[in-house]
Amino acid sequence: EIMLSQSPATLSLSPGERATLSCRASRYVSKNLVWYQQKPGQPPRLLIYGASTRATGIPARFSGSGSGTDFTLTISSLQSEDFAVYYCQQHHTWPPVYSFGQGTKLEIK
Amino acid sequence: EVQLLESGGGLVQPGGSLRLSCAASGFTFGSYAMSWVRQAPGKGLEWVSSISVDGDDTYDADSVKGRFTISRDNSKNTLYLQMDSLRDDDTAVYYCAKRFSGYIDYWGQGTLVTVSS
């Protein structure tokens, strides 16, 4: 089983600042890595797929990078609505029971 | 607009059973693999089960293997999760999820399952 490790666990920043979230896989996953955003009381929402492609309707301030085992989600200038929990997930392995990272909570400083 | 509407959650005693349903609309249900993902209170996401487009192939996390059964009825645009031998640690919000090329592109709102005596 591939393990995903996200860091930091909590990130405290102010609106307008740049956020950098990390996801590291225990084994190679190519670019089969996605990012989700989850706000309290809501289901997750797809942000990034293929490690770097924004999903439909996702603002350009969100960007993803990386391949292999190391991935980054960057939010260029934080808006109030961006404070949430972010999860990475790999879909490289078979069978299709895919692991998630433990999440990074992005909170207002 | 893609919609996934879960139902069937509730309070059940340890060792009991529950069947979740997910009514899908806004897309060609029979053309997409589907999954169930759960989230225990205050915790992260856990992939539970996946099913192929025709229902012939199913896959389960080790934590639910032998106790949970995923199935689908493409004629009714509905996904199911039969949960047997429920344990306290199965308490979670259960999300129905539409898969696209392996990842989830749409999530339902979730249904809460509470296992407690």
C-alpha cells in the first residue's frame, strides 16, 4: 500500500499570503495525484488532477506541481474562502482502493 | 449537473447491518466506476470500496473486507453499500463518489452512520 504524507499538518497564514502544501508518496505514483479541498460540513471538492491540472471552475491562484513521489499545492494569494483542509490522493495503484493523505489544515493567522 | 444523493444512514448497534443507497443523476451512471469513501468524526478521508462500470469487479479496503459489499443497479442509476457486522470504528460520514480515470470528480453530501449501543 502506498502511504501519503502531508506537511505541515497545520498551516497558519494571513489573507494575501502564499501557501505551500506538500504531499509525499512512499512509492512512485507518476502524476496520478489529485488534491481536494474540504470545508467544514461539506464534502471534498476536486481542485487539481494529474498533479498539475486545475479542475473546472477552480481559480488560477491554485496550482499543483510535482511527479513521482513529491508533490506541492500552491495557493498564490490566500482569499478568505481558501481556509479549509486540503487532502492529496493517489490513484496509481491497482486495485482501485486508493489512499489519501492525512490532510493539511490551512487556518487564518 | 451531477448529483449524488446518499440515504440510509442512521444509528445501529454493534454487530448490526445497514444498507446505504446513492441515487445518481446528471450523468450517464452506467459509464462510470463508482466508490464509497468515509470520514470518521474529526478525522481524514478513507477509501472504502470501488465498483466497475458493469458491477462485475469490486474492491474493498482491508478494514471492511468481508463485512461490506458494494453493488450497483445501472437501470436505477443507484449505488449501494451493504454494511454487515458493524463496529464502533465504522462510525463515519459515508460519501458516494463518482470516479473519473481513477480519481473522484464528484462527491455526494454524505450520510452519517453511527454505530453505538
